[in-house]
Amino acid sequence: MASILSRVSSGFGFGKKTASSAPSALVATGGVISDYEVSGTYYRAHIFTSSGTFSVSALGTYGSNVEYLVVAGGGGGASAFAGGGSGGLLVSPGSFSIPTSQNQGSTITIPGTLPAPFSITVGAGGAGAYGPGATVIGSSGGPSSFGPISATGGGGGGGYNTSGNSGGSGGGSSENDPGGTQPGGAATNYPGPTQQGFPGGSAISTAPPSSGYNAGSGGGGAGGAGGDAQRTPSDGTNFGGNGGVGIQVLIAGPSANPQPVGAPGPSPGGGWFAGGGGGAEESGSGTNDGKKGGGSGGPYAGGGDAGNSFAYPTAPNPTGQAQPGVYATGGGGGGGGYGGNNTGGNGGSGIVVVRYQIAQLTATAKATGGAISYYDGKTIHTFTSSGTFSPLPSGSGGYTGVIDYLIVAGGGGGGGNRGGGGGAGGLISNHPSVPAPLRAPNISVTAGTPVSIQVGGGGVGGSGPLSTRGVTATPSYIGPTIANGGGGGGSASVPLRDGLSGGSGGGGSQAGGDGTGGTGNQPTPLTPPQGNSGGNGSDTNVVGGGGGGFSGSGVAGGTSGGAGGAGIAISINPQITFDYAAGGGGGARTPRSGGSAGSPSAGTGGSTSVGTNALENSGSGGGGGGDSNPPAFSGAAGGSGIVIIAYPST
């Protein structure tokens, strides 16, 4: 499948020789571009949050080696209780102040025969395990690669009385009676200079063997092992282990400013990756007495947060819900609790960044925030995660005036069990490529006045075995201008068969009747509209409808699952030209086939499989899950959104 970030980066005039002695940079394509300066040296970073190609068409005079960061997808948390391990992390040898005793890849040299394409794979996060069933292990994350450099996905967290999976970093473990020790999952190439992470924590009981205990350890991180789960003999308190710490890699921007990628941390600049997911615990006494605490996610890294803390056997404590790993960090998912249909957190997706030296910047940015590049007289700020767009003060050359912009919210998750496709995230833009009736009003910014940016996450797909809906996605915004998250797809359950409303609506499923598609341009109808409605499911044909897209409604299910609604191609930044905000395809019961995606950025519906995930930073919907009667398959995740701002460089 094509990458959401299908781009052209042909040098933009950077590094071109003005005299025979002037240095020049290599010319490459692929990824979101970030150009920046560190102590008088200029760099270009190509940021990949989904799979694609880094292709070099010309060599410069700075040498033929490139630096890189490769992070695989994080492992999912167990249903009870362990956290997932982080995705494996590798850097170019001796780069970014990473100790040479760990996380070292091999040197990448651009060959003299051009063009030289390098395939980029960005691994998805592993799914958190669904209950019921305390022994359900979280899924391992997907691998990421840059040419020959490959990082292993994080190990899934181990279920009740089960060790964690091995992976880039190992998943945590869980144990009950009769006590003793349950080891965590192993880490790839650990220990040694090519190790990609650390092992998951162990489940250790200091109580008598007859007492046992109910808690899980943390998943390993790229920078440290997962914390052990324990129970003290004095009062029987359970402790979920903390996730292992991640690693800071300052590869995509100047360290004096927040990095455009990675998670915040204790050191200036952010850019932390691959923290392990925290373990969970069970209160066990029928009430949550406050003594028993789930472990936190990997410190400052993007691991899952504290696991569920259930008041067994009733509902979960809402403040202790298992958390997912942070998108594009490879963080592990938090462990689930126990006492019902408990669920571990999903692992965070991975990331690949490639960096090399360039001769100069062709302009000076008038604001900070996001990945900054320059093209055709414009300065472009691309946000693939939340941050702040901060025009400099007027006395320092800050920008005041109208901006070109694109805001795309996260796409909705596909429904489980012949589920409806996820609806696309709402889309708002004043760019001329948007048809006039759908074009949004201009936005102005003022020098010295920062503006908050949110990039919405995609909705999680619904469970197949539990026949749950996909989750409605998170909004994206520039200050008060908000794009609404895409609606989740319906599932094959009578009360849940209708798709949810959102920027675009999720498709309906079927269960004793045709589920209706969710309404688009919701929850607050806006002018111009942000999206369209999802298609209905078909009870007769046992299929789900497609999710709505920005340019068209989802198709109702028929002889196959309904197709998702079309997206739209927008080129505020010619580096990033793609169909955004397309709907996911509806799922189907075999022998009927799942519905097609509204564009290559959205997910397809499953029949004998789960639906496929939408691409990150597309705002497109995930595909609905299939049904082989049995088993029932889960829906897929919607893609995260994106925010792009451009203004004149002069």
C-alpha cells in the first residue's frame, strides 16, 4: 500500500552549487521534511510515520553516509496484567549520544549507482488483548526497517500466569497462585551493542506460595528493563511494575525546541522513544481499597500508562484504564486489569527518520513548531503530532497574517464482527484544491501569539469476539478551529449495529436488521461541512457498510461489504500530496468479501480476517472486521490526523 506521506523532496534549491567550491547536499525524496540548524551545521531529516520509500537521486559533497533512527511498533498489553514491550530501536553507529554498548545498527552508505531507493517499513503497534480470558497475551508489534536495517516489534504482555512475548523489548509477565517467579520476555540481541531493547519485568511474589498474587510486570523499554510486579507479605498489597524507560534521540529538529517527533521527556528538546507499557493489578477483594496500584508507563517515553484497576468482578475503575502506547514512538501498551471484559492497551506505532547534512536553509522561519521546510517561497510547518505553532515576536521577524492550512482529524475505528468501516476524520482547509463549496474561511495568526495544535489519534477497532463498535477518533485543531474525529463503525450486535457519527460517520453493521450509518459533519454541524455519512449494513447479506469520507458518503453493504467514501488530495505542501480523509470498507461474513477502502490511505473490510488499518496521518477510517462463522474478527484502527500550516517566507 502506498504511504500516506507520498512526497516529492527534490532539493527545493537547497545545497545547489553557486560556485565550484560550494558544498552540496544529496538530493532525496520521501517523508515529511524537517530542515534545521544545530550550532552552525544544517540538516535535513526525512520523517516516515507510515511505510514508503527514501530514494536518493544525486550525491552531494558531504559524504555518502546517512544517519537514521528505526523504531518498531510496540507490543500490546495483556488482558491481565502485563504491559507490552517497546518496539526495537536502532540508530546509525555512534549517533545521537546513544551508548555504543546498545541500540547500534550498521552503517548505511548511499551507492554510487543512482537513483538509489531504500524501502521504508513502519511497524504497527500490537493490539492489546481483549477479555474475557485472563490468559490472553497482547499481540506483538510489527517490525520497522530502513533498507537492510530492521528493528523487531515489541513483545506482547503476558496474560495471567504467563510470560511475556520476546521482541525488540520483551513483554512483561503475569502470575497468580502459587506464587514464585514468572520471567519477562526476552529482548532482541540482548545484551550487547546490537541489542534493540531490554527484557520485560518478572512477576515475583514475596508472599507464601499458597497466597499467590495478582499483578503484572512492566514491558521492557529501549533504555531499561521493565519493572517487576510484586506482592508484599505484610498486607497483601499488589504492585504492577513500571514500564522500562525509553531513549532520547534528537534527530528531527534543533534540541533547543521541542522535536517534531517523539514524546516529551526530562531533557530539553523532547524526542523520547520506545518506553515499555506499565503492568496492572487486581483489587481482588470486591472493592478497590486504594492499596493496589498499576504501574506507570516507561518514564518520559510513550509507553502505556497504568493498567486497569478493577473492582473485581464489577466495572473498571475509570481512573485506572489501560492506556495505549503513544503513536509513532514504538511505546508498549499498558496491561489490562481483571474481572470482566478487560482489555490491554494497544502498542504505539513505530517510526523511521533519516538525516543528512545540507549546505544552508533557504529562508528563516518566522515561527516555531512542527517539522519546518521551505518550498516555492513558502515556509511550511507540518504537525504529525500535537504541539504549538508559535509565531516569533514582531521585533524578531514573527509572522502576522493569513495562513494556508489543512486540519484533518483522526479516522474512526472499524467495527468488529462484520463491522461497518470507520468514518474519516473531519477535514477543514482553505486551500484552492478544495472545491469552493467545501473550502473553509481563512485563519489569521499574530506575531508573538502562540496557537495550540492538536493532531487527533485514530479510533481503535472494535472487538470481533465481543462484537463491539469501533471507537470514534480524536479531533484535530488549530486554536479554536476544530475538525471532528471520524465515527466508529457498527458491529454485529443489536444495540451496537449502527455506526457512530463524527466528522464522517462510521458504517452500519447488521444484527436482526440493517444497522444505519453514522451521520457526518457531527457533533456540531458546520459550514462548510467536514465530511459525509456512513453507509448502512445489510442484514440480508450479512455485511457492513462503508465509512463516510470527505468527498463522498460510505456505500451501503450489498453483495460485499460497502466501500468507504472518497477522500481528497490536497497539496498545501508539495512534499505531502495524498488522499486524506477517506472512509474504511465494511466487513462481511464469508463467502462475501469485505468492502474496498475509499482511497489507498483507508482500511479495507475483512471477510476471513481482521480489517486493515488506515495509514497514519491520513485521517482515514479503519476497515470493518470479517466473520468466518466462527471466528469473528476485529475491526481495524483509523489513521491519525495531520495539521499543516504555510505562510510566505518573505
